[in-house]
Amino acid sequence: MNENPRNYNLLQEQWIPVLWVDGEVSRVGIREALAQAGRIRQIAASNPMDRVAILRFLLAILYWCKGNPADREDAKLADSFPPDWFAKLDANAHRFNLLGQGKRFYQRPTSGSAKPPKKLSANYLIHEIPTGINLWHFRHSTDEVHGLCPACCAMGLLRLPLFATSGGRGKPPGVNAKPPVYVMPIGVSLAASLRLSWREVSDLGTPAWEKPDVPLPKTGEVPLLMGLTWLPRRVWLDNPEEPKANCVSCGRKERLIRLCVFAGIGSTKTDVGGQGRIWRDPHVIEQSSKGGLFLRARDALGASDAAAGQWAEIMAGMLSDQRAHKPLWQAIDSNVAEHAKVDAWVVGFSTVQNDKYLEAMEYWMPSPSSPHQVQESLGNIVRWHEEGRQLGREVRLRSEKSQKEGRRKHVEIPPAINAIRPHVEARVSARADHLLAGGHDAWGQAAREYSPLMAAIAKSLSPGFTTAATQRRQQIAEVVPDMRAKTGPARKSTRKKGGGT
């Protein structure tokens, strides 16, 4: 344990929740997490935002201590790392003090000449805890009454580079602007997961635990460690207070931190008409070969179909990633594991009006086994997504045909289709690995998931016992995504510009 508990040194303190390969759950410090990475199955935080933030932070530590991976490494993918790789941590232990005098981890003291900023609730570090005038929903919290334990404060600081959104003038978002969808290859152990993302880079740069006040460059490339750790807020935590109380985030009974400086850092906008900065995040899906255009999570709460087609959109983005290096489904260094199959872990964070937090989501995505399968799978996924979007149109056309009526809006049809899509898409996405391997037969089986629900919709849209009503019900019940192999020209898309899922 730390000889000076008031410093709360993150190298030694047990603050990272982990699941061991034998099924046990405990907490470890940074040094133990890396030294025992082969025995740790995964990070065990309950919120996927914390898990991806901790995993990327440990990856940054690995780069900082060891640099680029060696040309030839005889270790197996899941093996723990040699302890001597991390001697740099011992020499810089003071940089990982969460509290106390002197340097602090991911924090910047207030300037002596500037007016001290107003302190805010430490709960601002955790997105799902209501602060200020935000409404209470399932989590109740009162500023300056409820607080966070040091471990949760540390995890909240790690979230800032990935999930911070614009908070008004002088409070910019993270380096990726509005949080994108993050995709990470995951192995059988923490060590394997880190090795799968540990790849050759040309410019490592300096992490924020060394220089937390370095601004983003206005032009040119953003170095890797700066991009992974850059802090869009100036934070300084108050000391924990007596008596011990339950942390509003994790529930553990400890001395809590209730207030902190949580201030802006000024504008990070680049010069108009200039080259601009270039940041190639290793874990995002880029939709442009020029970079900067990322796939982002949908607002499921604001979507009429609960963003049901989001998984297919993400899978298609993974298979058509526009980056110059290997796409994410091939994210294995050939020196480590030449023929390994990678499944991807997807984490997204959807917001409204930047600081109105909604939800974190996660998916597990399988990887195709060959380049040929990539092209076939991409075509099928894009087609599935489009067919699902066109179900309401197909129901309307068949309904009009069966009743020999003119064109009308049929406002009752879209809500009915939107009500069943989330259920079907959830069932289909759970079998994504079979869809990638099974071709058109597997996609045809997926399409039939709609059949019982379309029959229920048909009864709702066309009640009665007349011949016309029966015929209309039959026409509606037969509508499912058409995933059969086509020999003629494809149906022209009716997707409107700017349309979503």
C-alpha cells in the first residue's frame, strides 16, 4: 500500500476493478495490472465507458514505458509482460499521485495570478451522476453532499480524453470532438487485448501525466500519447473528507471527495483556412480517407425505432474502414499472432446538446475470416440495413395494391414497424458471427425473424373478416427483408439525404 495514503498513488493503490481468469474479482493498481496482465481476463468496471478508458490508458502506459513493439517478440499473445519493462513507472511514481502536494495525476493547479475558478461538485467527473440543474432520474445526487471515492475520481479523470463534450465557452470537447464509436480488438486476457492494439507508430509524443497543460497543436499531426491522454478540462481535486460515507458512484464506504476545480482551458479551434490538426485515433471507425469523420453513436432515446439498425451500421463501418492501415478486423500484429481471429468490442456514448448525457452502449462484433468474406459480408449488411429501413414503404405499397386505393400517407404504418424493429435487430445482431459465415441462407433465416411480428402487425392494421381485409393481412404478413441472391438490377434506394436508421 501507499506509505502516504494522502497521496493516493495510482501505481500502488487498488483502484482498477479486474476479473481474473479464474473468475475472481478484485481491484489492483497500475503496476499489478500490467505485471499480471496475462492472468487478468478483463477490466471489470460496470460502465463500458470506464472499461474502454482504463484499457486505453494502460495501452498508453505500455507505449510510454516500452515504445513501439519489438520487431520480433517470442511471447505468446496472452502472456504477461516482463516486469522490467515498467521500470520507468518507479522512476516517475510521483506523477501518479492523485492527491497531495506537488504534481498530481491528470490535474493542473490554478495559476497564482489568475482568479481562482469556482469549485464544482466532484460528481461532474462521472457522466451518469446528476449535477447542477440536471434532473434526477434513477440516480439521486446532491452537490456538496454526495461525493466520490478516490478510485472513482481516478476513473472519471480517465474518461475526459474520450468522452468529454463541449461545455460552453472555453470548455472544448475531447480531441475527437463529439465522442465517436470506439472499437477495440479484445483477446483472452488483458495482456492479449493490449498487444492487439499495440502497433507501430511514428510519433509517440508526451502523455498528459507528464505535461497536463500542453495545448493541442493547431496544425500538423497529433502524437499518439497526446491524443490518447489530452485533457479538455482543468481539474484539481479537494482532499477527501471525514467521516466515511458511501460513494455515490460505486457505493463503497470511504472518505469522499465532494468538490473540485472543473474548469475550461480556452479555445482549441484551429485557424480558419489553415491546414488544421490531424489526429488518427487507433480505435475509431473513420468514414473518410482524409480523416476526421468518425462514426458516432445514435441517440436511441430520441429515435422512433430506438436506433435499431445501429449495429449493422457499425459492422458495415468496420468492414469498410477508410484508414490507410489495416482495418479493425485485421488488428493483429503478424509478429504476435499470424492467424488469430479477432472479435471487436464496440463502445459508444450518445449525447444531446453536447452536455445532456443520454446513454452508453456496447456491442460485441465478430470478425470475418477472409478478404473475400469481407466483401460479401459488407454487401449483405448494407442490404440488410436498407431492407429494414424500407419495410414500412413495402407494407404501404402492398396495402394499397390489395385495397386498390390511391396513395396516402398511412401514418399508422411507421410506428408499427418501428415498434418491432428493435426486438428483431437485437435477435439478429446476437448471431452476427453466423451471418458472416453463413452467406445468403443465414441472412434469409434472419429475415424470417420478422414473420411472426409482421403477422401481428397485419392483424392490427387490417382487422375484420371481409375478403379484402383477409387479403390485406396476408399481403402485410409476407413483408420481410428480401435477402435472396438477386440476378436482376437492384431495387432503387429511396433513402432521403441525411436519413438515419
